[in-house]
Amino acid sequence: MAPGVQLHIQDDLHMVIDNGILQVTLAVPDGIVTGITYYGIDNLLEVRNNETNRGYWDVVWNSTGTKGKFERLKCTTYKVILETDDQIELSFSRTWDVSLQGKLIPLNIDKRFIMLKGSSGFYSYAIYEHLEGWPGFNLHET
């Protein structure tokens, strides 16, 4: 029988989701994957890279009339959405405001990471929210 999914807080900057097959280490509150261990093989990501240059979400975007910008999506808060023996879902989010105009893509961002019991992988998706009245932009890749 497969072991349950567990959440371990390593220190103030890292947490690990672990189902006995796979362990995924995430930077908090950034929501960046800093390590992946699979069946004891540590670390599947390039450890010579800085932690912020391993498993990150990014966008390429621009405001009208400007050049495209590459942006790593770093978050500012995190919370546990679901924690059971069968599944863990984590949310890493950040909220946009007008003081960030031209610096960060004008979106509220909620990145999610899910691990299931007995699964050899993990799931990730993001919710982007663009509120009425916020500046327009072009999203080239995400």
C-alpha cells in the first residue's frame, strides 16, 4: 500500500511535499520548485543553478508600445488549500497594485501545486486574474 502524502516545513524558506515516491521542495513564499527527488535520486534539478533558476513559472509580456519583458513569477504569500492522506494542494499567490505598474505584469497570480498519494509526478497550474480598470498588456508566453 502506498504511503500517504505529507507536508514537511523544512525551515522558514522551504517546504517539502512527499508521497514516498516523489519529494518536491518549494521555496516559500515564492512558489519556486528548488528540488525534486524521485525514488531517492536527489536532486533531479540542476543544483549548480541558483534556487530561483530551477523550477520557476515565467511570463513574457509587454505593455502597448514597449518591448517584451521576461518575468519570473515570484509570489508573496502561501497557504495550504487541502491536506489529506490522499492529496496535498498548495497555493502561492501575489496581488498586483498600481505601484507595480510597468514593473510586474498586471495580474493577480495564484500558482497551485498538487501531489497525490501513489503518484510518480505532481501537478501544477496557475490562476491569472486581471481586474477591470487595470492596464492592458500582451501576454506572449506563460
